[in-house]
Amino acid sequence: MSIAPVAETGFASSSEYDAYRPSYPPEAVERLIQLLEIEGQDGVKVLDLAAGTGKFTQLLASRPESYEIVAVEPHDGMRKELESKKFKNVAVRKGTAENMEGVAEQEFAAAVVAHAFHWMSNMQALKEIHRVLKPTAVLGLIWNIEDYLAPKDWQIHEGWHSTMWNVMDELKDDQPRYRDQQWKKVFDEQGSSNPLSLHASDPLFGLPVGEESFDFVRWVAKESVWKMFKTYSQIANLDTDRLGKVEKTFWEAIDSPQTELDDQGRVAIHGKTVIAWTSSIPDGPLKSGG
């Protein structure tokens, strides 16, 4: 059971991640719950995969339906932060998307992956998620994508958002992230027969994958914006010299007179919350382990 080295080190400051990463807009959460077909379904079992420090777990646990939630998280620091919150009706387990050891077949009425599917967009993970979902159950994905993390074809705000977009683009590594839009490919690949892979031509999840987005603006103190940037793995993994240069660029950009501020001096962060969803196809021939 392993996770990407860049994630292992990049998310080492789990308490900082929990403190400075945002939650999700209520309208996007409500829409996703509807699409998962678990709204009003009391006590159903829901998988929160790659639960991190529990940003989305908290939203599930606070629902009036009293879901029975299993939060699976591979990163020890993240999982410790999550466990410390002692959410009601939440069982926390160690595991990866590719290996949810101890989770039974067809155990869940729905599954959610919050701001993490780009880390696991491979066929082995898709097979394992399919294994633990009930037939026709929905897999829901959600991301908060600030303008500086946006794909190239998005229209983003100028000024510091644009400057930091360029910085994050320069810091690209081999790990796909949402902005690369690589996460979608695994759903297309599931319908391709390849004798060298562990899948045949029968898809596990329905196509096309549905997508919706919700614009947001958050008002955040400048210092907290920088602390949030340091929770991104591609910045957290920088050496001291490179980190210092990125910080200098950040402050020069955000201190510009053109930066949008409120009456408390907080910065406007613009972006979109993106949700995606697809249903498990019953009786798929692919099972975990090939």
C-alpha cells in the first residue's frame, strides 16, 4: 500500500492543510448529494475515498440523513488529523484507491472523491471503486479549482491570479493534477480492449461522465493565502532557495494596487467548484486483482 512520493512529502504538514484549505460551497455539495442519489436516504453507507483531513467528510457527517461513512485515506498524517476530529458515524481506514483492503464487494450506496481523483485516475483504482460500489451506485468527484490552478482553456482573472497561474505551471511535475485534465482519460480507456492491461472492452462506469461547475469567490487574508499556497505539494516540496523565489513573486503580485480587496483588507480568490459523476455498471466483468 503506497502513495506517490510527491504526496507523501508534500502533504506532511497536514495540520496546515486542514487549517488553510477551504471547504466546499453548499450549493455544489447539495447538487452532488442529489446526483449521488442519496439525498433523503437515511443511514446508507457512503465511501469517502482519499478523505484527507476530512474536509468533505465533515459535510457528509453533518447531513440529516445520518449516513454510515467509511473514510479511506492512505497518508498517515492526513489520516491522523481526520481521526482526531471524531466525526459521528464515520469509520476511518487506511487504504488507497487501488487497494481498499477489508472493504467488502458492493458495500456502498455511493462514493465521493474530494479534490483527489487526479491522484488515482488509473484502471486499477477504477476497478477497485467499482468492486466496492453497489450496482448502479454513483461515483461523485468534486474539486475546488482556484483561478491559479485552472486548466489552460479557462478564462481566469488577471493580476496575481494570472501571475501565480504561471508559477504553478512552471512547477509542473510528472504527477497529473486537475489542470491537466488527465483524470478523464481513464473513463475513456475503460472501453478499450488491451491484452497488455488488466481490463477488457466492457466499461465499469457509464459514459459520458457528467460535469457541472459553480463559480465562487472567497475573501482571505493575504498571509493566509500564502500559507494555503504552501500546502500545495508542488510548492511544499521546493528547496529553500526556490521556495523563497516563489514567495517573493507571490508577494509582489498580491501587493499590487490592482489586487481586489474588501474593507478588511482581505483578498478575493476567484475560482470554480467542479463536480463530476458517473454510475457503476452492474455485473461488470472486471474485479479487483484482475
